[in-house]
Amino acid sequence: MAFPRLIKLVLVVGGTAVFVRAQSSPGQKRLTFDVASVKPVSVPDGVILMEDGRVGVTKGSGIQIPPNTGGPGTGDPGRIHYPLISLKQLLRRAWDSYYSIEGPGWLDSQAAAVDATMPPDTTKAQFQEMLRNLITERFGLQYHVGKKEIAGYVLTVAKNGPKLQVSADQGESDWVRPAPPTRSGPDGFPISPPVAGKMMGTNRIGDRVRIIAQQITLQSLAKTLGQELKTTVTDATGLTAKYDFTLTYASLEPNPPPAHLPQGLEPLPDLFAALQLQLGLKLDRKPLPVEVFVVDHMERTPTGN
């Protein structure tokens, strides 16, 4: 199914870039879901909407919240089912290129249930445009893009050069899920059968973390490192190939080891040391300019379906 492109105008008002959606040219059609439902939802007592989009449930409450599922790159690409999602996380899924979403405090606590269908071959970019249009229509969203400077990191090649295996397949591959593990290794990490395609998975066992990547660019690695460090990491390695690699390190957040973890394991290096030792890369602290998504107006409750 072919999708038209939408035109956006950028106005500069008082030094701030404001994005204004232009009317489509003749023959163009707005990207929309085939069918979409957006309903307000009350967050049950004992349920916490976490900043990273996960839903926390108080232990012993007996509450079960189905996960938010579906969309491009998942096992159910033709639909999304978000039974409980904060408005901030809904905005994040539609506009994920910004450093942060800023607006009223209730964006974190106000929730919605969203169900929508789309052609199974919809790309992520097309899906996000559909979701943006849905949010704008149902919540009356108005926003602008601001800029600020943060303390981030730059990913570069270490002194002795990279220690990376170039992927045999440098073409455009589909994302695949890691295969279910068949056993655990002597270090406690699960071992999965090999799969064909692009893949990056993270295993956490107590305070021990392992990232396994296949056909992954260093731009993607930088994004993952940014999520781990809770800041922005930019790729300045100059390396443009796709790589297969494994990175094992001690988590920045100490967690008690699980009971099944083998005893007497050697301590792991922290993330910064592991990057140099295992991949021949390094992280340098540096002030970085970032763009933030600023909500000027958004209704708490969506309009009717």
C-alpha cells in the first residue's frame, strides 16, 4: 500500500521553531489508521505508570494489566492494543526523536486506552504519522520544538582501534526477535540458538548486563547506551558498517543477584571500561544540544470515537 508524504512548514517565532501542518496538495491523503478507538482510562489503585512506559503493580494487589502491544516490527504489525498508556508515553511513541516530552504534570498520570488497525506492511514512520494525526485530532494537541543543552556523551573509537566484527550481511534486513534460550552459560546468562536478521537484545541478571547485537549500526548502539545512561549519546566513530557484537558489563543500578546465579563469578567492568576492553570504543562526556517536544495545549480527555 503506497502512502503519500505530508508537507510541514516551519515558522520561527521568537527564536523557537514551531511546526505547522500544511494542507495536503491535491491528490494527497492524510495518513490515518483503518479503524481507531481512543478512550480515557482511570489508573487503578496499586498501579503506577512508570516513566519508561512500563506499568508497575503493587506486590500482592492481585491486579493484572495486559501489556501495550502491536505495531510495526512486532509479531502483530497490523494493529496496536494499548489498554493502559500515559499520555506522555503516547506522545513518546508518536514523536520518539526528541530528547524529552515537556508539558503539564498530568501527562504522566493521565491515561488512555488506544486500539487501532493498519495495513500489516505499514512502516514505523508511517505508523508514527498515523498516531500523530490521531493524537492531534482527538486531543486537540498544539506543540512547538524547543532546544536546550544537556550533559551527554560522544561515542568514539578508542586509542587502539575498534574490536568489532563486521556483519556478513550488510543489506537491509528485517528486525527479528532473539530465539528463546535453551540453557544458561557458566556465567549465568541465557544462551539462545542463532537467528537470521537484525537483532539487539539485552539480558539483565541482578547487576550483570549483556547486550547481544547482530547487523547493528553504531548509531543504534549509541541510542541504546543513551537509554542505559539516561541521557543522549551521539555516534562520532565515523564507522558506518553493521556489526555483530556482545557487550557485557556491570549495571549502573545495583540489584541483588538471583538465587540461580552461579557463585564466585568474577566482577564485571562498568559500562565505560567494557566498551573499551570488548569493543574498542569509548564514551567522552560532552555538552550536547538537544531538541525537546513542548506541549502548548492538550485536552486531558479525547473526543468521542
